[in-house]
Amino acid sequence: MRIIGLDPGTATTGYGIIDASPDELIPVTYGVITTSPKLDMPQRLQQIYQELTDLLDEYKPVSAGVEELFFGRNVTTAITVGQARGILLLALANAQIPIKEYAPNKIKDAVVGYGKANKAQVQLMVRNMLNLTETPRPDDAADGLAIAITHYHYQRFESLYD
């Protein structure tokens, strides 16, 4: 099963695509979609949409995991991240890819085993689980892979009850 994991952001959206089977998780690709702060918000959102659509067309994932919005103290950041999330969800829905959303603590729990793990712990586990020689960079790309791994684990668990 090919899975895409997405870590939303307006400046940087992390993505990770894995091929998952009961025996192993194989990284297919990972990286980031970046937009320039010099662009107006509609153009930034359009760029995110187009680049994600291109990724979906090229790699053809059959399922997607997206990080839920973490609402901190900065309302402006939360609003712009929410806009990026909406664009990601729209692109996935238009491609008819089933979507599940995961809170940050669920992702950390699924990958590290501890819902309050730090970024370095998540990155180390992603690297180990996917047998990578280096930690994925930037952090948002590692987060995208962590979300894809989380989605696989939750899908596998749910399939046991079907």
C-alpha cells in the first residue's frame, strides 16, 4: 500500500511517501513544498495545491495521513496553517484519496511510543524504521514520513477489526 503523509504549512509543507506491507516499510520519496513569503497568500496556496497534485499524479498514493492543526498561541500562524491544510485536503479529495487526520501526540506515540517525544526522537525513529542512512531533512520532510508511518499503523490496526 502506498501512503502519503503530509505536515501542513504555508511556508513549508512536509511530505513523505512510503510503500507499506506487513513485512516492511520502504521510503519512496520525501521532501518539502516551499513557498516564498514574497508571494501573496492566494499564489502560495495555489503553488502548494499544484505541487501536491503533481506529487499525487507521479507517485499515486492510495491513502493519506495529514497532521491535524496544533493551535498554539500564535493565532495568525494557526490561520495560515489552516489554510494550507484546507488546500492539502482539497487536493487529496479531488484525487479521491482516502484521508485520515492525526494529532501531533498521536503521531509521536505511533512512531516513538511516547506522545510527548521531542523532534529528535521522532526523527531517529523514522530513520530507523525506514532503514535510512541519514535523518531526512528538513524537519518537515521527516514529519511527513512520520505521518505516513502513523497512518500505516492505524490503518493496519483498524483492518484487524474489519
